[in-house]
Amino acid sequence: MPALASHRKPRPRVRSAAPVVGLTSAALATVTLLSSQSATAAPAPKPSIEDVQKKVDDLYRQAGTATQKYNQAKEAADKQRTKVDTLLEDVAKRTAKLNDARRTLGNYAAAQYRDGALAPTATFFLADNPQSFFDQTHLMNRMADRQQQAVDEFRTQQAKASKQRAQAVESLETLTESQTALRTSKQNVQNKLTEARTLLSKLTAEEKARLAELERKKEAEAKRKAEELAKKQAAAKKEAERKAKESGGGTETGSGSGSGSDSGSSASTKAEKVLAFARAQIGKPYVWGATGPSSYDCSGLTQAAWKAAGVDIPRTTWDQVNVGTRIATADLQPGDLVFFYDDISHVGIYKGDGMMIHAPKPGANVREESIYYMPIYGSVRPA
């Protein structure tokens, strides 16, 4: 009897897993190698304290530049606002005159409609006598002239009102642009200050101490240079006095070693008032965009000090540097303005002996400091 076929299903042949294991091992090895490389990769080098100091100083300088742009935009916006207000007031007055002219024309039109008009021949025959006709005709001619004058006045006022409205619209557009520039400058100042504060906040206590030591060295070097200038100015003053005495002249000199020898002159009197005001502000905080009386930025202080002496100077450092007479550093006198950096973003008031009074930067107060603490751009004598 033939054997029956088996109904069992054949077992599927299981392949060896060795290749899979090999592939997995290779992948794991690759991952491990990459991880090891990442772990051993050198971290980004931390900036030195000197680099941090340079970066912070640069950020404060950039903030100073942005502050001057803010001051410039604010001044422009304030002037434009005044102009717009004046134009709008003029437009309102002109509109009132236009309405008066329109009412006058309306009255003439209503009277003509109400009374009607007769032909000259009919008026002559209906008149009580020829003389009354001629009197009435003369009166009507005068009324016609007044009507024409009213029409002309209306047209004139209408044209002027239209022109002033156009000027007001243009000025409002300019004001909007100035306000936009103002907001942009304000944001730029805030961004630079935030970046500087963030950089400083990441320093350790030891790094902050080292940074403070660098600042002390910088201040000491600036003070040394100020003392050298004071000696040179004192020597120049003494020599000028000697020559003046030999020639039989007075002792009036132009040195800036102290309070000045010509204290009775108008310029010296103004300088004394400038310095008296500046000294009274020492200790008040620097606030960008501030013009007093409780806080100042650098050009706000110089403007206020010279105003106290009866001299009006512009708001920004960029405009103040063009006022008065340019002065060499060696010839500085008390009250002169000293400007700093290539972009002329800072200014101080020279007090003599190589020192100045200025509003330094955010976080600092108005103080005396060597003019050599920052790179000098140039100096001016406003009056």
C-alpha cells in the first residue's frame, strides 16, 4: 500500500542573523566614534578679560552714537510738531475766513432771490421820479461791486485754505517719518545697552575683579597724561607772563591751566558760569536722551551748562562741534568743549589741569575725569 503524503506544512528555512548582527555592530561603532569625536572637540575659546573690556567699551560707544541719533531725531520731531501745530492753527483761522466769505455770498444770493430783478427800463418807468431812478441805479451798482468783492474774497480764501491744508498734510508726513526715526534710534540704544549688560552679567566674580583692575589702570594712565598736560599749560602760562612783564604789557594769557587769568573778561565770566553749573550737577545720573535737571546725557549736560551762561548751543555732539572756535588740546581753557571718538559721539566740559566734567555712560553719574580717558577728536570754544 502506498504511503500517504504528509499534510504537514514544510517548515520555513530560517536564515542566519549573523549579517544583521554585523551591520548593527558597524552602526554602533560609527555612532560611538562620532560621539567620541564630539565629546573630544575643543569648546569655543572664552574671550579674555581684555577682549571683554574692549567689547563693552565699544558697545557703550555705539550706544552713545545711537543716543546722539535719538537726540537728533527727537529735536527734528519736536520742531516738526511745532510747525504742524502752527500750520493747523493757520488752517483753522483760514477756514473761519472762508466760512465768513461763504456766508456773505449766501446772503447776497438769498437777497437777490427774495427781491427778484427788474429790467432797467421798467425800473425807470416805475420810479417816482427820474432822480430816484438814478439814485437806485447807483446803489445797485455799488451793491454789485460789493458782491464781486465778496466773490473775489471767497476765491482768495479758498485758494489759501487749500494751500495751507496741503502744507499741513506734507508736514504731518514729515513728522511721521521723524517719529519713526526716533523709535528706531531709541530701540538701537536699548539693544546696545542690553548687549553690554548681558556680556557683563556672564562674568564670574574673579573676572569682574580683573575687569575692575583694568579700569583702574586705564584711569591711572589717563590721569598721568592729564597731569602732564597741566604741567605744560602751567609752564606756558608762566612763560607768557614773563614775556608780557618784560615787554611792559599785562599778564593776560590764553593758557588753560586753571581758572584763567582774565577773570574779568566776558569769556572768562561765561566759562565760570559754565563750570559752576557743571559742578552742581556732579553726582546726578547719566540717562540717555536726558537734558536735566535731575539727569543728563553728555550733550544734554554741555548744552544746559552753556545755557546757564547765557549761550545757546545745539542739542547733539555733531552740531555742538561746529559751534564757536576750534581749539588745540594744548590751548584748552576752562569751559571749552572736548569731543571724543572718530564719530564724535561724546563730549565733556574742560575744567582745567587736563580734567573735564562729563556725563559718562549709562550706570554712571556726572563726574570729573581725565580728558585722556577716551580718544580725543577735537575741542571748541563756544563763546
